[in-house]
Amino acid sequence: MKIAIIYSSITGNTKLLAETIKNELKEDAVYFGKPNDDIDADIYFIGSWTNKGDASIDIINYLKKLKNKKIAYFATAGYGGSSEYYNTLFNRVKQYIDSSNTILGSFYCQGKMPIQVKERYVKMITEHPEDKNLEVSLKNFEDALTHPDKKDLENVKKWVNKILK
Ligand SMILES: Cc1cc2nc3c(=O)[nH]c(=O)nc-3n(C[C@H](O)[C@H](O)[C@H](O)COP(=O)(O)O)c2cc1C
């Protein structure tokens, strides 16, 4: 079976999932890297970081082009812990996938964010100490710092094996 792993990652979180998927395969992936129009595979593992509630633009554009493929989607997001949130994110991504494709499944986990995000929250808290949502965002930032963690990587491996069964 020809398996391609196509992903977009700025700070390495989604890349770590992609590498974990690659290492979990019994055979070498026929493709591992950025979106590319020349990929020919039986299963397309496609991964993205979350950008303002959406996939990254290169992944959106790539998904839009695919027809009659089997797609397994994986992603990291700064906000975590809630399958409801991940469902919302994936529902948005699904809009880019043509109905001729088969969606084999999706996997999400939390991914640490750059320190500038924390600095922005801290500044906003000093300006708006009454805004409790900012405290929640700051806590989420701290929670994200260890992700993807060992458990996330175990979970993505399990997910891969379920997809390939
Ligand atoms: C410009 C920007 C926008 C982001 N937007 C969101 C978002 O809307 N929701 C979310 O959960 N995480 C968001 N994040 C967090 C990243 O998706 C998260 O840290 C991800 O794991 C980064 O993946 P990467 O290391 O593969 O680039 C954003 C990060 C950046 C830099």
C-alpha cells in the first residue's frame, strides 16, 4: 500500500506527529513533506497546524485539489482538551474536501505556542484585569507547553493503526 504523508508545520508540532506516523508505518512512505501535486498514493495522511480556526493555507489549497482519494487528516491546535473544539475545527476543514474523496478519520492534539502569545496575554491582562477569558487563555498557553507529549504520540500511533486496519 502506497502511503503519503503531507503536512504543514511552522514550529514543529505537526511535523512531530508526521514523523511519528511515518515511523509507525510498516513500509516506507512514498512521500513525506510539503503539499505537492505529483503525489500518487493509496492513502493520504494530511496534517496541518491550526491557523485562526482553520487549516494552514497551503493545506487548504491542497485539500481542495484532491479527488477520489482516501484521506486521513491530522492536526495540532493551541487550544486543547475538548473534542467539541476539535470537531468544530475539523468540520471547517471538511468543507475543503470534495465529496468524491473518502475521509478515513481525523486526529487532533494540542501543540505548544510561541512565547509571544503568552507575552500578548500578559500585556492584555494588565490592560483588562477584569477579563477572565484572558486568564483562561493564559492557563491554556501553559497547558499547551508540553504538547505534543508522549501520550499524544501514543494516541497518534493508535490512530494510524486503526486507519490502516
Ligand atoms: C498565527 C497563528 C494562529 C493560530 N491560531 C490558532 C487557532 O485559531 N486555534 C488554535 O487552537 N491554535 C492556534 N494557533 C496555535 C497553533 O496552531 C499551534 O501552536 C500548533 O501546534 C502549531 O503547529 P506547528 O508547530 O506544526 O506549526 C495559532 C498559532 C499561530 C502562530
